[in-house]
Amino acid sequence: MITMPFPEGAWEARGNHIRNTVRQGRAAMPSFREAKISDAELEGLIDALLRGELANAATGEE
Ligand code: HEM
């Protein structure tokens, strides 16, 4: 989904978009409420995505 760190100026907008997508659902994606992913978990995931920490997780490359 995100393959490199996001420019910091875009973090707030991108974070809001991801948060809304998870909490409200979007098109074919179902919504996931607090019982499925807690606020703390979601904020941690968004943070990791924006910082690019998961960028190479799929391939295992550094
Ligand atoms: C908490 C984990 C997840 C995050 C952070 C996440 C995030 C996102 C984001 C940001 C998009 C793009 C929305 C856009 O078009 O602007 C998306 C799309 C989508 N996601 Fe997720 N997602 C998650 C879990 C899931 C799961 C578990 C499913 C399947 C059950 C799923 C199914 C989809 C689908 C089908 C789309 C395409 C929606 C469409 O345009 O039709 N997502 N997701």
C-alpha cells in the first residue's frame, strides 16, 4: 500500500484519510471499529505506514 516514507507535510492529510478509510469503510473495503482494531493499534499502524517502517516488510529487503 505504501512503499516509501510519506513527505512529512502530507502526514496529517494521509493519516486522516487512512483513519477514515478504516473506521468508515470505503467502496469495497468494510469498516473496522474499535473492537477489531483499537485506536492505539490504528494510530501505531498509521504512524508506521507514514514513516515508511513497513515499506520493505513484504519483501523482507532492507
Ligand atoms: C487496518 C488495516 C487496513 C488499513 C490501514 C487499510 C487501508 C486502506 C486504504 C488506505 C485504502 C485505499 C482507500 C482509497 O481508495 O482511498 C484501502 C482500500 C481497500 N481495502 Fe483496506 N485497509 C485495511 C484492511 C483491509 C481489510 C482487512 C480488507 C478486506 C477485508 C480491506 C479491503 C480493502 C479493499 C477491497 C479496498 C479497495 C476499496 C475500493 O476502492 O473498492 N482492507 N484500504
